[in-house]
Amino acid sequence: MNRFSIHEDAETELSAATNYYESQSPGLGRAFIKEFERAVHQILTYPLSCQLVNRTVRILSGGTPCQAGSKRY
């Protein structure tokens, strides 16, 4: 079974980004979190489908490259 954890600093940054997007447009913060969760699911389910750069897994999310977590391979 794949496991996922998020660093405390990353969790703080994720929360701040969510709040920012929600302040820009109601519902946008929730959409951002849903896309983040989709990206995490994609990485955990198909880890080889993602780009690995400096031990950081990257995945295209909504057309924009974003770092979605770290995992050593």
C-alpha cells in the first residue's frame, strides 16, 4: 500500500495557497485542493508516470507543472 505524508511547512503553504485562491473567487480554493488530491492520487497510483527532479516528484496539474510531493526512488 502506498503511503503519503506532507511536510508541516508544505501543509502550511498548501493552506495559504488554498485561502488565497478562495479569496480570489469563491470555490476556487476547493477546486485547488481537489486538484492537489487528484495529483497525489496520480503519483501514488502511477509513480512512474511522473517526472522525478532532484528526488522531487513533479506532475502536470491543470496544465501547470507543480511539485506535488517528495519521494526517494
